[in-house]
Amino acid sequence: MTSTVSAPARYAALAAILSCAFAVRAAHVAAILHSPAGDALVQDARAYHGEALRLAGLAPGSRDGPSFLNLGYPYALAAVYGIAGPRVGAMLFLQALLGAISCVLLALTARSLFDDDPAAMIAGFAYALYRPAVFYDGLLLTPSLAGFAVVSSLWAAVGAARSPRHHIVLAVAAGGAVGAGALVRPNILLLAPVLAVAAAGLSAAPARRRIASAVLLGTLTVILPVTIAQRAGHGTWVPLSANGGMNFWTGNHSGADGAYSQAAFVDEQSAAGEEAGFLDEARRRTGRATMTLADSSTYWLGEGLRDIRSDPTRWLGLLGRKLLLFGSRLEIRTNVSSGFAQRLSPALRLVPVAFPILFAAGIAGLAALVAAKRLDEALVVGSTVLVAAATCALFFVAGEYRHLAAPGLALGAGSLVARPLAGVRRAIPLAVSALALVWSLTYAPADLAGGSGAAIDFSNFARAICMDGLKSGDVIAATNRADALLDLAPADLAKRAYVLDARLWVRTLATRDGTRESYVRARDAAAALTAALPEIDSGSYSDEFRDRVRSTLSERLRVLALSPHASRD
């Protein structure tokens, strides 16, 4: 049984989805840009920005080998910079628009898949008001463009199955969207065979083989030229980016805990730091001083497999932990935490759909489709969920990896009204929804919950602001801005020593202006950090952070001691 509305009402609803989604995303981006954090960039975002400047001819430099970064995002960013100038805000507002369009495409996908307008509205509004989607659309990172590519592929694949006249063109377009997404995030390549089977299953029997082949052809049409160009340019076969082996080892080595953790031999948690750290360590272990980045990726893949073979029982337990973490309410950070962004953005705090809500509704809808034996529709709904879960299981669990599941979960939420079950079977989605909600809300290991807190983000952004100030020669303005950001950190913030350390670093830089006020504030910051040293040594902080504090605290104190105000203190 389906429910439809008139064409004008449908268009009005789609316009409402677009307007709502864009308004929320634009308000969030504006709030971040007008906060003390502004357009400061950390970790991967900083690396993407630098690479985009180089590609756009706005900064010097060249790359001799394959990219350690995800390949496509810097090129997209460079295209925007080439038109609008090197303005971070221009890319973020573009992502806000693409995110809003994704919500409309998802609604159209649900309408075509279920032939039901209420289902389409639920799917579209669920994604429009999904907090992680708004959050990721406001970051200079890959999830926003990857999400747009995935939603586009779903829309085209379902359209191919439902449109006898244009089915081949739409199927090729679906595959092409998967290929474009894989350039931005290589794990999206896993979606191609799943979507080919799903689109074929929805189609009439005579066209199934053609549609499946067209989806795969569309993907290869995008991926093969890039792969061949990589081979021609760098002399080695690289699957889009040269970090796959490192990520596999990170998520599966003998000390892995299911989430990202910085390797002991990596000095700095950044793209450049990881690239250098993994390459140098691979060269040291093998004695091959000429090892390339591609060789290093192969080496670390082998090391990860060796650790799995050495203790398969441990690895199976780790795999189970990853799958449990996949459904957890934790939005595990790898670059920036959602909690940090919520501190700066009222719009993000007000967005109502959190992961546990979408997860419970989406999984319930998927279960209902399976119970109703609508397996082809279930495969479309579950396609992105399966690929996201496989990625987290294969590598490690991260919010950026899990975000790929959101479009499928939104479709699943819509299917609850489009494909209601009758009789006793109506209890199936209710039971599954309850189990999923309990799972999501209760499974949040304390060790990982602390790692996804906002404290380290306040520290990282304050340092990034000051580094930019050092480069531009405007240290005082930069330190004042960093100080204003640190003032927004709540006093009871977990792991507050991250903030105390950043505050001392910022205020020590500020003593360059020579004023007594800057000196006194830096002295007080030094006293606060010194008082927190027992807390830092308690074991709740990483070895890398403890080492950094110990090695730099004395240096900062020497800077303060050389101040002319110190002798009169």
C-alpha cells in the first residue's frame, strides 16, 4: 500500500527540505566562521588546504610520488579556490549547498524506491536534520563530498531500475558517482558491486545484466583513467591513495583497540607526520632506504595481516568490538570532534536527529523490509550501511567512516511508513528498533569516549591559530584570538590539561609584545599547568602528550624568565 500526494504538494515538500537543510547548514558554517576558531584548520583539513593551494598555483611546491591523502578532495578544493580565491568559507558554503541537494536527492530516491511520498519526506527531512551530516558539511574534509556522491549514486541506481527508457544512462551515472566518490574516499569503491546487484534486482529480468554491467562500467570509466595516470606519473600502481596499508595496520595490529590511535613512531598526528613516520619506520625495519610510499603501504598491509595470523582469537575479539562501536552513540573523532563544533555553533546544538535516533529507525526499517521479503529494496537501503560497516571492520571505527551509512539509514527510516507490516510481524521493527537504540545509547567504552571529547580540539585549534599568526607576522592578534577560543572551553572540560597546555603555549607567545599584562597572564598559565602535572601523569593522557608537556614546559619557563618583568616579579 502506497501513499501519494499531488505534484504541487510534492514539489513544495521538496522545496521545504532543500530550504531547511541549507538554512541549518549555512547557519552552522556561519557560526563557526564567526567564532574565534574562524577559518583555522587542523590535521587533515590543513593538509588538504595546503595541497589545494599548490594545485591551484597559489603556493609553491611539487609532489614526486603518489598522494598519501585521499586524492580527489584537494582537486575539488583547488577548483573552488581557483574561482573564489583561497577562501575556506567558499568551500564550506558550497558543501552546505551540496548537502542540502543531497537531502532532496535522498527524498527522490525514497519516492522512486517505495512509490510513497510520506516515506520520501521522512527520508529527506531525517537527513536534513541529522546532526552529523550538518557537522561534516561544515568541515574541510571528505565526508561532505563523499556523501553527495553516494546519495547521487543511490538516486541514479534506483532511477535506472524504475526508468525503462533511460536505464542504461542512469546506471552508468550511478557507477560514475560511485567512482567520483571513491576518488574522494577510496572505500566507497566497495559500493559499486553492491549497488550493481541492487539495481539489477529492482529491474525487470531482461535488463538486469545490462544494468549491473552499466553500473560497473560507469565506475571503471572514472577510476581506470586516474589509476593509469598514477602509474604513468609515478611509475607504480596505486589504488587511488597510498595510505591503505597504513590504515589497515593501524586498525588491526596487536595493540589496536578498534578506533584510530597514533602509532608510537609517528611524531605528529597530521597527514605529513603520518606519511613521514610510517615511511621512515618501514625503511628502518626493512633496511630499504629507497622504499617508496607505495612500497610502504604494501609493507604495512603485510604487517597487519601478520599480526592477525599470529593471534586470530584476539583479532576476532577486536572485530567484534569494531562492530559494536559501529552502532555506538560515540561519534569517534579522527580530526575534529562534534562536541567541539557544538560549543561554537548554536545551530548544530539545535539539530534534533542524533545518530542513535537515525540508527534505530533505519535498522528497524531495514528489518521490516527483510521481514516483508522485499529483499531488493532492502539491499538498496542496506548498501551504504554494509559498506560503512565493512570499512570500519576492515580498518577502524571513525565517525568519518561511519557517516557513509547515514543515507541508507535515512531511507530505512522512510520505509517504515511505506512498507508497514501486518499482524504479528509488526512487532519485528519495534523489537529491532528498541534493541538498536539500547545498543547505541549504552555501548560507549570510557577509553574511547574520552578520546572523542572536545579538549584536544580547543588545544589543536588554538595552536593552529598561533601558527598562522607566526607565518603572517601578526602574533599579538593571533594569540588574542586563540585566547578567546580557549576561554570558550568549559571549566569542567574532561582532560583539561590539553587546554592548560595550549593556553600556556599561546600566552608565552604573547609575551613578545613586551607588556607586563602578557607576562603576568603567561606566568599564571605556567602555574596552572605546573599544578596539573600530577593529573597529566595519572595515565588518562597519551604518552605523546605527556612527553610534549615535559619537553616544552621548561622551554616556556625559560622564555618567561628572560622577560624583563621577571626580575621585578
